[in-house]
Amino acid sequence: MQIIATGSSSFDLANKLSEPLTGRALSFILYPFSIREISSASSFADASGNLENILIRGTYPEIYGKAKDSAETFLNSLAGSYLYKDILIYEKFKNPHQLLELLQLTALQIGNEVSYTEIGQKLGLNRITVRNYIDVLEKCFVLFKLHSLSRNKRNEISKSVKIYFYDLGIRNTLIQSFAPLNLRNDAGAIWENFCILERKKLNQIKMRNVNQYFYRTYSGEEVDYIEEYDGKFDGYEFKFGRETSKSPKNFLEAYQNSSVKTINKDNWADFLL
């Protein structure tokens, strides 16, 4: 007998299974629509023409293709019923306002390094509690972490983390910002989240297992996103406009068989499709 079990709370499902299913079960992550799926179902022109809407309202199946007002109403409902109620009930968090404030703080910091200590000070929590909250949110597929690449190089920042959202519509709902991209000061961060998230989806579709990092030195040199695969380090810089990025000399010298490309509006399809 084959059983397919689906649910929004995989964390809950996993903890309530009565016996281990090692060797008898396969797990699949069902992401919101990917840009590749959208292009395949309609056309690349359709996906490209709808890119700004995707960056602002995300790609949840119930959202994609809906009118602006309907999409934003549904996003507010989804955030209220899932992000807060289900997670709060399951984990028995004592203060729902702290969880909301934590999500809002992380939503404002996508693309930047996150300090658990700094967030804790703003919320009146210790760093261990903040880390545990973020771990639960990651297990519930609300957000995901990207760790820094450091192979014991003296000038490289280690043990740092960036946080991104599995859906940009949810992220923008948390901060109640649905303004057009040309009026926003976070367009670059949104573009970075989008590219890393869609690359994550594409790697799963292709069953391509890679190690994922970002890179930064104390002198300020950085690479937004790195994939380590078959001994290679492929780095990517994300630019929302059509500009290119400066070559990261230290990274290229420190890691043999490495490269860095800029992903912008002209070439994103090559990277994500």
C-alpha cells in the first residue's frame, strides 16, 4: 500500500509518527510555485512580465494570478492563521507578540547578517531563545538560513547567518508593504531573496545537492551566494538593476576552482530556469 500524506506542519507530522519509517518513506518539500513551473505552465514571457507581482506578492498557489486586493487579503489571512496560530499552538509559545516582532525584524533584515543577540535585546529575549524560535520557523518552512563560508581563513567572518523567506508575499505581509519596487528601498534585498529561493527550488527539481553559503571578510568583501558542488565554488552576486559587481579578489584567490557571476534583470533566466 502506498500512502501520500501532506500537510502544512511537517514538524508535527514527524513527531507524531508512531514508529520510524527509515527506508520506507520519501519526503518531498512542496514549495510555492517556482518561476520554472510558471514558465512551463504558460510561457517565459508570461513569467517575466509578471515578475514584479511575484516579487511583491509571492507564488502561493492561492495567490498567483489573483487580483491585487484579493491576493493581499488572502496573504493577511494566511499569515494570521498559519504563521501565528498553528506555530503558537504547537510550540506553546507564551508570547505571540514576541513571535510576530521576531518575524518582522527578520523580514526587515533579509540580505543582511542577523545577530541573535541584537534581536534578543530588542525583544527582551536571550539569544538562545531567539535561535530556538528561528529554528522552529525554519522547520515549519516559513524561513531558511544561509551560513557563512569560512575555511579557517583569518580574514573571513565565520559563524554568521543570513535569513530569507520561503515566500516573499508572506515576508511583505509581515511588514505590510506592497508598494511597487521602484518606490521601495528594499528592492535589492527582495531580489536577492527571490534569486536564492528560486535557485533552491531549481536544485531540488534537478535533484542537485549543493552546499550553500554566503561569503564576507572583515574588510567588507562579500559574495551574496555560493554553491559548493563537486569541489567547485560557484559564487553569485545579485543586482536588481542591470549593473555588474566588483570581482571579489580575496575569494577567488582563497578558493581554487571558484568563479563569481552577477545575476541581474538581463540574465536571471539562465540562472533560475
